[in-house]
Amino acid sequence: MKRTRHALALVVAGVASGGAAHAQGSGNTEQVTVEPTAPPLELDEVIKALVERHPLLRAAAQEQSIAAADVLSAEGGFDPGIRARGGWIPEGPYPNTRLDVFVEQPTSLWGTRFFGGWRYGRGSFAVYDGKLETATLGEARAGAAVPLWRDGPIDRRRAGIWKAELGQSVAKAGVEQQQLDAVRAASHRYWDWVATGRKLQVARDILAIAVARDAGLAVRVQRGDLPAFERSENERVIHQRRAGVVAAERSFQQAQIELALFYRGQDGAPVTAPEERVPPVFPEPAGARSDLGSAERAALSRRPELRRLDAVRDQVRLDRDLANNQRKLGIELSGAVSKDFGRFDNDPKRLKTELELGVLVDIPLLTRVQDGRVAAAEASMVRVTEQARFQKDRIVADVRDATSAVEMARERLAAVRREVTVSRSLVDSERQRFDLGEGTLLIVNLRESALAEAQGREIDVLSDYHKAVASQKAATGSPVRSPGGT
């Protein structure tokens, strides 16, 4: 009997090895080159490929480039402007030639504008156009204009730059959020891939046992130790378990396809992770019970959704402040110095330097445009505030749900592992009874199926645990790191 059991064990090992070799050559439609000693595929490798080469994340990163371009565009509001105007009247009561070049430089110093220019006017001018005439070399002038109320604390140019800079924060938070979501999804697909790979091996192992048993049953039936229907029962189980292997292969292929959407090669193309790279075991759950309060506080301080809404609220506040300022009285002080160069034929005193001070008052009679903008901005601020309020509740709920999932997975794992231990003991006992002629193969098969189901549940719970950990990291806003980070 001992020699028979030893031979049975050798057959089981040989069939299992053959099943694994068959699996390596089936199921994959993409060409994947794998070295015989290819190391197990780790989650960090998947995350690295995702962050560096995934098309959607690379597309999302362009939002920051767009935001930077918006800042550059807003800064263009302070680009200097040059205007030139010329006129020539060759025939008429007052033939003359005129040329005027004007340069203006806006600044962020309380809305102050600096200006300067040169003009030339020679010929015959009417009395009321006398100031158009200049000395023979023209007139140079320079000055500044300072708003006192409207456009002083804030104006369109400065508001545009501030909003564009806040837009960079909005874009950065959006990219971080997409990274968190993508890493969580990739982690879930990775653990599904590992779980289906481990389940496929369980299905092949239990099939190999039935196939290996068939040879021993044939000998016993031939000797008359067992009725023929016992071998027929085993044949039925072989077909049943072979169908289970096919179903497990299909599930593994599905997991491969889903994982390939996140696992990318150097060229950015999807990579099908072969069965050879499935880790032989799941990492064991580690770490103590999470401090829920600390996790919630960390999430509220790190989650990019709240930072994005804060930046959006600041943008809306700028719109409101600008609209409010535009309702104010416009008072602008200006000063300019001008000097003619060359000579005046009939009035030499006009060569003296001229200083001109002025006040411009702009009184808005109706401010319906600005009033509408203020009302819209205030409504938008209320909307963003309520969105942020709900988002905080959503973040807290995400943290609590993920933490609960992690802890419940620990408890489920302990219970399922106790079930696996008991199931394995029952299988060993039932096999011994059958070898001694006291049991039936039907009961042995039922015990083996129960053990395989328990092992499948253990794999599911381990997968659920690691997926819950990935969700917990995303819920708390843990930064996305390269391989080696945790």
C-alpha cells in the first residue's frame, strides 16, 4: 500500500507539471517574450509603468502645460504696446505733415501705467490746432497715470494672472486625482490577475489528483478490489474538473486583458502579463489596525479634490472682487513731461520743457454688468462651498469604508484559513478510509471539492484585502510613488 501511495504521488507531480506546461502555451493572443526565470510581476512594476507611460495620465499631465501657457498668456497683458499714426495734407488751406509714435507700459504697481512717445508736426496749422506743431526735431514726452480707486487694488490684467496661477493649482490637483484613481484601479486589476492565476493553479492541482488517481483505480478494479462504478465516478470528476480548469483559464485571460490596460511597455503599448509571472503566494496582511481619526485627518489634508475646490473658490473670489472694483468711481491722476527739440521759427519760448498734471474722473451711471457679475460670482462661491462640504463628507466616508474593508478582510481571512485547515484534514481522513476500503470515492471527491472551494475563498479574501488596502491608500490621498515606495 505504501508503494502504491508513493507511485501515486509521483504521478500527481508529473501531471501537475504537464498541466503547467500546457498553460504556458495557451490562452494568450499577444506575443509576449518571457524568460524561463522571469521574476514574479510585482505591483510596484505595474504602478511604475502606469505612471510613466499610461496614455490617459500622460494626457492629463498636459493640463498643467495648458495651465502654464494660460499664465504666460495672462502675463501678456503687461506687454508694452506701440502705436503710431501719421498724416499728410499736401493741398488745402493748411498743408502740413504729422507723425505720432506712442509707447505704453502697464504695470502691476497699483495699476500704474507708464507712457512715452515722440511726435512731429510741421507745416501750416489753424489756430485751434496749434499744439500739433512741433519744433524741427519733434517733441518727446513721457509720463505716468495712477488709478486711485477703480483699477487700483485690482484690475483686469492682474486678476487674469492671479486666476491663471490658481488654474495651475487646479490642474495639478486634477492630475493628482487622476493618478490616485488610476493607481487604485490598476491595483485592483493586478490583484484580480494574481487571484485568478492562483485559482487556475488550484483547479489544475485538483484535476491532476483525479487524473493520477485513475491509474490506481484501474489496477484495483482489475484486481476486483473495487467495483467498476468507482472508476466511472472518477472519470466523471475528471471531466468536471477539466471543465473547471477551462473556466479558470478564461477568468485568468480576462484578468490579463484588464491588467494590460494599465501595465504598459516601454513604447506605451499594453503588455499581457503571462502566467509564469504570477506570484507564487499572496503577500501576508501586515500592519496594525488603522487609527481611523488620524486617517480621516490625513485624507482631509491630502486629498486633491479639496485643494482643487479651494483653488476654484479663490478664482471665483477674484471674479467677485474685480466686478466689485469695477463698480467704483474711476479717478486717475496723470503727469507728463514734454520737450521740443530743434527750433521754432516764430515762437522760441515753445522750446521750454512742459509739465502737465491731470485728473480723469469716470462716473458710472449704471453698473448692471458689474452687478450681474458680482451676483454670479457670489452664487458660484456658495456652490463651490457646498461642493467642498459634500466632498469632505465623501472623503470621510471613503476612509471609513476602506478601513472597514481592510479590517473585515482580516477577520474573514482568519475564518477561511481555519476552514481550509479543517477541510484538508477531512480530505486526508477520507482518503485513508477509501484506501482501507471503508469509504467511497464520491465522498472523497466531495471532500476534495470542498477543500478546493475553501482554497478559492482564501484567495478571494486575500485579493479583497489587498484591494481594500489600495482603496485605503487612495482614500487617504497617499502620494503616488515609484517602485520601492509603499
